[in-house]
Amino acid sequence: MIFDYLRLAFATGVVLLPGWLVARAFRQRSVSASLAWAFAALFLAWAAVFAVHGDIHLAVAILVGIGLVAGIVAGRSLVKPVAPASPPGPDPIAWGRWAVALGGAVLGLLLWHVEGAVVGDALFHEARVRKLVALQHLHLRSVDELAHGGLHPGYAFPLWHGFLALVTKVSGLDPSIVVDREASVLVPLACLVAWEAGVAVFGSAAGGFSVLAASVALFCFAAGHGGSYVSLALPATGSRQILVPAVFALFFTYADSGRLADLAALAVAFGALTLVHPTYALFALIPLVAYSLVRWRDWRRSGLALAAGLVPVGLTVLWLKPLVDETLAVNPTATLQATNLARYGGELVVSSVHRFRLAAEVPGRTGAVAVAALALVPLAGFAAKRRWGALVLGGTVVILALMLVPELFVRFSNAVSLSQSRRAAGFIPFAFAFAGGLALLARTVWVLPFALLAGLVLQRQWPGDFAYGLRHGGPGAVTWFALVGGAVALVVGIIAARNRPRERYGLGALAAALFVLPVAVHGFLHWSPLNTTDPTALSPALLAQLKQLPKGAVVIASPNTSYEIAAAAPVYVVAAPVAHVANTKANDPAVRVAEVEHWLATGDPSIPRRYGATWAVVNGRLEPLPS
């Protein structure tokens, strides 16, 4: 275990090192800036590979080149005398960063024991990583899972997969191990960027610890079994837990510094987020735009910061538009909309196929911290003219209005698809509302036992609803209270600007820790793998046969078996389960599944011939097909 962990940690450090060196060259010390530049370097490396149809060795060479140049520049920058930016003495930010890194490393090691089998969407991503590592003459279509298929609009440029592929190459481990275990190495990064986002918003290391406590409780402990942290190696989770907080940290860092280097880091961070998960970049912009409108007097820096986000997002969206137009889930027909409503109906309040909204129980479904954060939103009215208050009130009110007003939610869903629009509720600034509200409530030490009691009660009453669909969710009344109360608090807070209480971040951080303690206890009491085995795993004999296939071969098999095959070997398949395939015209997953089922029933040779399949899996054995 420890040997694999060290190999992964070393490989991850090597892959991210060029970004760290670029950040040092620009005199940026934050992990968020280092990650932004690291993914910029990864983009350049893989863009060059795809442009000249090279392979992963070219990507490695380009990263080495970027690292060498950045190292030379950074070395020259570091030897120049710089006037001290702060008086002598302990630096709370530096000490806080080391404390968070150490705590994150311990949590990552503990997480190793709850990372179960690679199942579900993880197999899709493992297949892409495996192709980037193994295939030569790479281009964007090389990572497709389907023979003669099309690009996935959400992962058209495999930036995150390229990161995992390079970790695989440097570590020498199999892609299945990297996809399964890399999360343990990424936990410290997730903790650091969450803390840095809190520091940037509140201007306080203690405020950053409150944000970190809320984030870890929401995403790791509340669900048990490691929560979403066990899937940090997957693009959706990694972008949500690592890149989104980094974007927030860099946005507000630039708001303080006004440095061009910080603005550039923000732009490349948004570019990375957009390529890794386009809709999440759009969702991250919503609270930032709302904040900028509330703090309109700071329009110069806010406007430039928003432009730094909007430009890469807009360019990427324009590039993806032809693919998005082919996606049936965007602007769906009435028939497809009815199907979607049936699939996600448990999370919706549906009046008709043209009028529906998100259920009010969904925003608070992630447990006690989410419920408390929603309840504390109106309290931000006392800080409406301060940074965190503007972010909490503006972001919460706008996102909840999009989710709960049918006319807005329907249009929003048609633009980004219903499967994605529901996820925007998760971009409510829960952690900032929680941290800021407790800092305001922390008038005396009596807030500490109150916070512990409140955590116990809310964890007992609303531990969270993490199953697919919606069984009970959070209290809908609290969601409506956050929307209406937040809107009122925003107006009153802007008008009434006198005699506002100040936050006590140190005492608030202690209160936050005591509140989340019951959530953490719940998480550790359920510290076990959620999926211990893969129920559809291939047999060892078939795996051994697949490893002997020519790279890039086309295999026809049942959809479930094909899904496993694509993850196990760098080959292409004819069909995969509809739920795991982009529903585009080029892929046409339902037709492919029907044709494969027809082939299984009749042996019709025209079907494998149509897709160029030269191998078939029948009765668990790999067989060549007649030419």
C-alpha cells in the first residue's frame, strides 16, 4: 500500500512541478496558482501531441522543457532581494498552509482504505487514460470509447485524462490503480485550495479553516465511505473539489492584489476548469457574477476578473458548440423531455413537460452543514457590503432563483441539459455562508457549546440523502427561507450600512470545528468502501486475452462487457451501456445497443463489419472474426 502511495505521490509531484515553477517565476506562492499553471502546461503539452499526432513521450518532453525554462526564471527571481511584505514574526498564512497540507496528507492516507473497486463512470475514464498512455499517433478522437463514434462534448479535450495518463507514465502503475488510488494523493490539494479560497474571501487564516471544515464535512464525511473524496481522480469530482475552489481563491486574490500575474493565473484556471468540465465553469461564474453586481463599486477589478473567466469559457463553448448542438439532451424534444423528467422526476416538482423546477429539498440534501449554511444565509445581511456577505447573498439568491423559479429553471435546463442543471444547486456558497455566519455569531465563548449542540441535532435530523434520486432530502422550508430571507437581507443590508457587527474568525473557526465534529464522527463510523467489488468484472482469462490484442483493435461484445473491455485494454468497442455514452448523433448509443443485441441473437456478420470489428467476445472468450 505505502509503496504504491509513494509512487503516486512522486509522480503527481513531478507532473505538477512545472506549474509550481511557473508560479514561483511569477512570485505566486499559493497552491491554487501552481495548479492553474500546471494545467496550463498540461494543455500545451497535450495540444502539441494532438496537433502533430504524437504520443505521451512528446507530452513528457514538453513538460520537462516548460519546467526547465520556468525553473531558470524562477531561480533568477528568487535571488533578487525583495522587501519584506510583512513585519518579522510568524506568518499565519504560511503556518496555516503547512498545517492544512499535513492534515490533508493524513486524511488522504486514511482514504486509501475506503477506495473500493473501479466501477460505474470510473471505467469510462480509465478507458480514456489507458488509450493516452498506450496509443501512438494520438488525436482528439483517439480517446473515444466507440468505434466510429464522436467526441464527448463534456470531455472533448481530455485535459484531466492527460494529467492522469502522465501520472500513470511516471509512476509506472497501471491506469486502473491510478484511477482508483490517485484520490488519496489529491486530498491534500483539495484541502489546500478550499482553505485558500476561504483565506482569499475572508482575509483570515482562521476564516479559511472554517471554510475547510465545512468543505470536508460536506464532501467527505457527511455521506460516509469517504464521500465524493474517493472519486477525486475523476474529472467531475476533481474539477468540483479542486479546480472550482482554486478559481474562487484566484478571483479574490486578484481582487486584493490587482497583479497581472494573478489575473493571468485566474484566466488559465478558468480555461482548465472549462476543458475538464464545461458546465462547472459556467456554474462557478454564477456566484462570481452575482458578487460583482452586489459589489458594483469595485467594478474595475471585478470586471477584469470576470473577463478573465468569461473569455476562456466563451472560447471553449464556441469550440464545443457543434458538438453540443448534436447532443440530444440540449433543447430536447417533448418526447425526450418527458423521458428526462421521468428519470430525474424525484428531484423535481413537475407541473407539465414545459413547466418544472428543482425540489426545494435538493439544496440541503448533503446534510447538516448544508442545512445550517442555508439557515445562516440571511445573517450575511450584516455583512452585505463586505466581500463574503456579497458573495453569499448574491450567489445564493441567484442560484436558488434559477433552481426554484420554473420559468428560469426550464430555460436553464434547456441550455445546459437537465442532467447538468440540477447540479448547479451544489454551487451555492455553502461553506462561505457557514463560515461567515458562525464568525458573526461568535460574540462569546458560549457559541462553542451551542455549535456542538446544533451540529448534533442537525446531524441527527438531517444526516443527508446521498442515494440516486431523492428520498427525503433536506428541509425545503430552510431553502425557501434562504432565498426569501437572503433577498430581503441583501436589500436591507445594502441600505442600512451602520453599526454592523464584526466577525470573530478565530472563535468562529472553533465553533465550525465543533459543529462538524458529529459529521466527522458519522463519517468515520462508516469508513468502509462503498463498492468492494465490480459485479461485472471480466474473468482473469479474458483479461489475459485482451492484453494480447493489437492496440486500437475493435471488439464487439455485449454492452456491459464492452464497457469493461474498453477500460481493461486500449481498444475500441461497438456499443456500451446508454447511460455511460454521450447521447450524440455520432454515437447514437441506443441504436448501437440494439444492433449489438441483434448480433448476439442472430450472429449477423454485417453488424461487426459495419463498425470494423475484428474481434468478438462470445461466452466469455475472445475470438477473431472472419475477415
